[in-house]
Amino acid sequence: MIAKLLLGPLLLWQGRRVRATALRLPEAAGPRAAEGDALRVLIVGDSSAAGVGARHQDQALAGCLAQALRRRLGRPVGWQLVAASGHGTREAHAQLASAVLQPADVLVTALGVNDVVEQVPARQALADLHALHQQAVDRAGVQFTVHCAAPPMQHFPLLPQPLRWFFGREAARYNAALQAAVAGQPRRVVLPLPAALQQDAARWMAEDGFHPGPRGYALWAEAVADQVVMGLGLPSLSMAT
């Protein structure tokens, strides 16, 4: 709170400048659903879930996750993507409410960054996340949920200092609150980004310095796939290579 008060004018100026000058990449092209009989996955989130930084969904989180799960399970995986750039958790919940949902066994959420950027209080963002999760359970039949933690924003090349430091601290606080919110719920887990993405984020990012590139999405998807297989106790034919 003290840092925010002292640095407030500078952080506000930097935030406005980043918005005005940032390279804006489109969401990944391609279908946002596919059929499969091994497992059914519902992916909900923001621009990272929508695949900004990849040209096609095959290179983005949804497509890479479907491929990773297929390698492990030996059969095609069904999936549906409900995501849009700029969405915080409240907007993602509203989009999910208006979507025609397919049945799903697993929910994967990729949210938190825009809540951090917009300074949405963690308790509000997590209340919205709980409502989103409950809607997926009630409407799609979700049995297991992977909440992807917010990324290490202190390593985002796009952001100048001290804005980079401030958002990194806020993202860490959000993640701690998220972990506490799902504690004791075995069917809901929080998945940190893979260590490589945490330690050398710039190497795996797209040219905008804010979103994953195809290699980053592939690495992220492998971690999600491992968590899904382990969380559901599914027999795995192979692990990531």
C-alpha cells in the first residue's frame, strides 16, 4: 500500500504509456472447439487462453493442451475455448454465462493478469472465479478444475520499472490468495507456470513482450496436461518428451 501511494503517479503514467505504445497482437485463428472421446476440456480465460502470441489455435494453449493430452491418453481429446482479450475474471464469467457449453470433464482457467492490471481486489476476483467455476460445474458437468496461476509479471519485457516490479508483486499476492481460496478442495488445484517460464519468461514470450509465444504455450500446455492426468488419476501412455 505504501509503495502504491508513493509511486502512484509514476505507475499511472507508465501504465498509460504502455497501453498507448504496446504492440497489439491478434487472438489465434482457428476453431474454438474440437471433438474427442478420451476427455472433454473447457478452457476459459483472457488473451493468453485465446492464444494471443500464436498464429493458430494449434500453436496456442487450447490446441497444445489437446495434443499433449492425446499423447498421454492415446485418443483424441474434446475441447471448447471460451476466452477473449482484455477479460478479467468478471468478464470471463459473463462470457461463459452467455456461451452455449458442451459437456466437459475438466475446466482450465487462465485468468488473473487483467485483474492485477486493473487493480481488482483479490477477494472480488476470486469471488467471480468461484462463480465461474460453479457455473462450469452446473452447466457443463465439470469434475476437476485447474486454475492456472498468474504469470511472473516482474519478468515481462514490455513493462518498465517500477511498473514491472509492482505488477509482479501484485501477481504474487493474487496467486497466494488463489491458493488459499481453493485449499481443502481436492477437485480444484492451482497450477504455477513451469519453472522455465518463471525463470526466463522473455525467452518463451511473443514479440509483444507480454504473451507467450508458440514455444511458451507448448511448455505451459505440457504442465497442464500432467496436472490433469495426475488429478484425475488417468493412466498415461507417455509423458512429454
